[in-house]
Amino acid sequence: MGEVIKVGMADLNICKSPNIITTLGLGSCIGIALYDPVTKIGGLAHIMLPDSTQIRNNSNIAKFADTGIEELVKRVIGAGASKSRLKAKIAGGAKMFAVSKLSDVGNVGERNAIASRLKLKQLGIPLVAEDTGLNYGRTVELHCETGEFYIKSVGKPLKII
């Protein structure tokens, strides 16, 4: 067993086999895992918002889907992963609060998921699995030895994608 690397909210990091990288408590946030199956190098970003261009004070690049995914790609490649082999998995994007249909607030999770898919597509990175939406939080772990993405939720069975 390797060490467990923790990624905080609006944060990102990389990991190499045999280590595991994890982020806790994804509500409307999205956990984006990138993985190169040959070098067994991965990365995880915990993004909070879909689009950095909508926010004036957006110096934290890991907070947003657009800039966070770009930075994560840069870092895993810098660690030795090959962009052409990268695969992505995402989880989170829950609708955590019941709000009126008119409110955008309740749909941050959905917008985060859409923005994440779009950015990965723009970068040419295949999204091979996802566990998004619904109304519960998730904790995720990327196992860099296998590329498996573990999704844990209170009162739900462990899901591996």
C-alpha cells in the first residue's frame, strides 16, 4: 500500500503508483481524475465552479473546471504521463439543495459536470466513466496502481468506476 494524498476543496494534485489520491465531501463540486495506464501516473482536481471567466477574483485556478482541468493535465504530463494516453473519470456534481426551478444556485453541480465534460472534450481527453448528479455527497479515491476510481457515499455501497 502506498501513501494517501489528500486534495482539498478547490485544489489539485498528482499521484503515482502505488499511492492513492483522494478528496472528501464532493457535493455540487466535481472530482476529476486523470490517469495514464502505462506510467500509472494520475491526478485529481476538486473543482467548485464551472467557469473562471464569470468571476472577477479568480486567482485560484483549481477552483474552476476550465482552468483546473488545464492545470491538472499540465501537471500529470510534467510528472511523466502521456497526454495521448490520458483517460478521465469524474464524480460529484450533486444537487445538494432543493431550490426553485428558476434558481441557478441549485444547478451548480450540473453546470460543473457539463463544464468538466466540455473541457475534457476540448482537450481531447476521453471521459471513460462518471458518477454525477443525484442529491448526495461523495468522497472519491483514485488508485494509481489500477486506475480504479472509488466512490464512497454515506449509506450507499462502494462504487468503483
